Amino acid sequence: MRGWYLSEKAVERLLFEQNKALVNFLRKSGIPPEKTIYASVHEAGSSSGVMLNLLRDAAGLERTGCHLIDGNNVLGLNKLTNQLAEGAIIYVDDFSGTGQQFCRFRNFISQHLVGNFSEFFLLPCICEEALHRLGKEGIQAYNGMVHSRTQRPLHENSSILDTVTKDRLRQRSLGIHGRVGLGFSSLATMVVLYRNAPNTTPLILRGSLDQKTFVGIFPRTTDKPVPA
């Protein structure tokens, strides 16, 4: 089956390149680094803080005059946006499948923002479902890769595999867990990042919970057995 593995170097490169493009866009729009906020996205299982630190070091963000903040620090965001009054907020993460998790986080912290800020989502890889969701929220994504439905062999919209093989693999995944056998929302994504596999990955690749009934080659950290 086809898929993408994103190493730490690949993730760093994609973040760096997309950030460079975004910074150029902001500069042309009259938004300087001093009016730019980079925020981590903190939800369960998120690697956002690590991604923000990776970008910080790769792009030398601390030397540009921009602001970096923990997404959980809503009081700090409130004070900072009140102080700046306008500018841009760049949320940083590693992957987005449906966009549901990010939008839930963003809708929560938006209640604490003061002023007029354009919002962006910077990440190495995004699914087309998330792009659509972000568009409805008025948030522009800067992403290195778009993972379409047709690129996922086990997705119902894909024709990469022949029908017999595809049905057999889909049934094998659903046999491990009927509700999330094809990953969250049945996205059946084929992207694995160096830190973890997204929860949208089919269980035929991740394995079962605690790897008890089926051992996967790319288990999430939450799929692995708890050490005794």
C-alpha cells in the first residue's frame, strides 16, 4: 500500500518552507513580525508544542521579534492580543485530518482574543477534509502536503487497489474494531510522522489496543501496551 512517512528532517523542512512563504505574504500585507503570534495547538495527543519548538529553532523565530505562546495560556493570549490590537496568529501543528480537533481548540481560544487578527494554520501535512473545514471557518492553511481521498488505498473514494483486495483489507481493519477500524471518521489516511501515527490511520497498520489481538507496524503511542 502506498503512503508517506515524514521524518523529523522532512517535517522541519516543510514547516520552514511554508513559514517562509507565509512570512512573505504577511510582509506584503503590511503585517510585520512584531505583530505576529505563533501559538501551539494543545489537544489530546497533539505534537503542536514540539512542532513550534522545531520551527522556532529552524527559522530562528526568536530573533525576528515575533511572539511565541503556549496555546493553553489563554490569559497570556488575551493580554498579548490586547497589547498588539492587530496582526496575525499562526497556529502550528504536525497533521490535521478532519480539522475538527483544531477548530474545537480555535473556537475556544477565540473567545479570549482581543483586536483584529488574521488567522493561519501552519503544518506539514493536511487532509482535504480539514482544508474544507478550515475554509468554512475563514482560516487559511499553509501546508506542505495535501493528503487527498484518492491517495488513500483503503478510502472508499480511492481506486488504487483492485476491488477484491481493497474490500479484503477494509474488512480486516474493521474486524479489529468496527467503529474506528479505518481510523477516526473512516479517513483511512496513509501518513505516518516520525513522532506518531495519526488516529486516522487504519488499524491494519496501527494494530489493536495494547496490540493484544493484532500487532501493527505503526502503532500509536496510545495503542502500545502499558509497561508493567
